[in-house]
Amino acid sequence: MTRVVVIGAGIVGLTTGIALRRAGFDVVICEQAPEIRAAGAGLGLWANALAVFDELGLGEQVRAIGKPSEMYFHDPAGRLLETEFGVEDHQYLLVHRAKLTDLLADAAGRENIRLRTGFREYEEHTAGVTVRLSDGSSEEADVLVGADGVYSAVRAQLVPGAAAQEHRGHQVWRAVVPDAGSTLPGNRLILGTNGCRGGYVRTHDGSAYWLVNQFKSPPLTGTRKQQALERAHHLEEGTGGLLAELIAATPEELILHNQIMLVPPLPHWVSARVALAGDAAHAMSPHITAGATLGIEDAALLGRLLGSTDDVPAALEAYQADQIPRYTRVADLSAAVEHSPTPQEFARHYAAFSHWMITPRNAEQNRVGA
């Protein structure tokens, strides 16, 4: 039986493990952390990710832990920024990262996950790949998949010199506030001044998820709460807006802050026996809120291609040939959103991206060829 080692037990690594097990492979997932855990708070899954989970037999379970939501934007005065795109291009499912990770770990089989086991190096040979791990052990496999995130150790060996880079000045603050969703009249995503974006949404369990981003942020001062509140003032006209109230009511220890990191475009994603997936291959700015969805697509494609042939190098080459051009297009669409001169243009370019992303690939190719 074909054996696969997956490095990283995040959402993409776990989904990769599930897809490959369904394709009939023997899979072990190695995670350097002592437990299965998810960094972050809320997570948006678009229609293309939900289609993957349907394909894997997990769609109903994923929808059961999520709340249908819509990605519409408002200006600081509360006015809706309309686009020419349809309702379906704005719809997604909001889930809690930790709950989704637990669900996927169960589906992958916790007996197939090795905790406290990080990646050290690999050595390819004609018949497979030897994977050396941080506990001193090694695994002989037919395929190694690096799904170990933006700081991927697998990428460091496969593509030397491609370390993650700061998206300079791009900062994000977010939190899930338990039992606060009932106080919100509805969801609100706002495009403000000084490069700020943010808002709040109600989750399926009655909590509230709030988020504040800023491009070209000045140097940070104060606590995480103070930093988020300072930027909220660029998102709501006047004082005492609901976003500011949510942030003010959030305990400091629940507020997450990150400097956004990016992976530069890679000359290759694979070798004969090694492949990258998810953020390890294409970490990008979260202003398009699609990183997890796109990584889930990587996992599904690897499962389909590797499951369709005994020729591992050919399957991985096909994976790369499909994905690198696709992510060149993702980068172009993402840049159009980021560099939009006005909130209205931001909303329009964002909807254009989501429309492109959720369009089935064969339909898109047919239109291009028409």
C-alpha cells in the first residue's frame, strides 16, 4: 500500500490526510505541537471548500458547526457598498477554527496522528522518500506532503531561500467573544480610512467574532486592545460604535494579534516525491479571507491525482502544473483588492475574486476557450 507522510496537523494537513486515506493510502500525519490545536478564531469557508468536504463525506458535519454568512461591505457611515455580482458570490460559512480542526482530526483518525513529532529533513531516492523526524525516528514513504504552514520546514529544504516575508505594515487583530452575538443586530463588515478594514459577525453558537485589519500600519504602541480600538475609530463614524464596544468588552487575553506574513511566489511546489500544500506553498494576505479554502482545494487535488495513478512523480507534476498558474491568478486578484483606491473599488474587486474562486474550474476553462 502506498504510504504518505503529511507534515502538519492544521486544517490543510488534516484534510490532505483524509483525502489520501479515502484514496486508499496509508497515511501518517506528524505534528510538532503536543496537541491538536488551532491558532486563530473564526474561519470563512467558501463554496469550493464546502464542495471538497461534501466529496469527502464531511459536508453535513462541517455545516453543523458553522453559520451561513455573507461577505458584504459597508462604509463607516453604515452604507452598503453594492457590487454587480450575485448573492452566491458573497455567501460563505463561518466556522470556529478549533471546532473544525477537532472534526477533521476525528475524521483523519487520531491514531494516524503523531504529536510532538516535528520534521527535520528528507532524503529522496528512486523508490520513495525517507522522512527524518524530531524525535529521532524516520519514516519510509512513497510521498511526503509539507502542509506545515507559512514557516514550513519542508519548504525550506524543497525550495531553499523562500522563507516567509513580512507583508510590511499589515497587522490584524481578532477575537471570539462568547455569548456576545445576541447583542448584535446583524453582521457588519466595514471598509474605513487609513487602510483599515474590520467588523463583526455572529457565530452559530451565539458568540461574536470581530476583526480589525490595517494596511501600512504605523509602529504599534499600547496593548492589543488599545491597538484594535485605535483602528476601530477609522471604521465607525462618531464614537461608541458596536465594533468599538465589542473590542472594549473583550478580555485582553482573548485578543489575537499578528503581523501578516507572506510566502513569495515559488519556482516549484514539488519534486519527484515531495509536495507542498496550503500556506506552505502560497501563504498570502488574509484580506481575501480565502487561505484555508484554497488550501483545502490543494488537499483534494492531491488526493484525486495521487489516487488516479501509480506514477507518483507524474501525479505531483500534474498537481504543480495545475496549481502554480492558478495561484498566479490568485495573486493578481488579491493585489487588485489590496490596492483598490476607494472602498467601493475594494468591495467590487473582492466580489470579483470570490466569483472567480467559487466558479467551477471546468466552467471557467470553457469560458476562456469560448
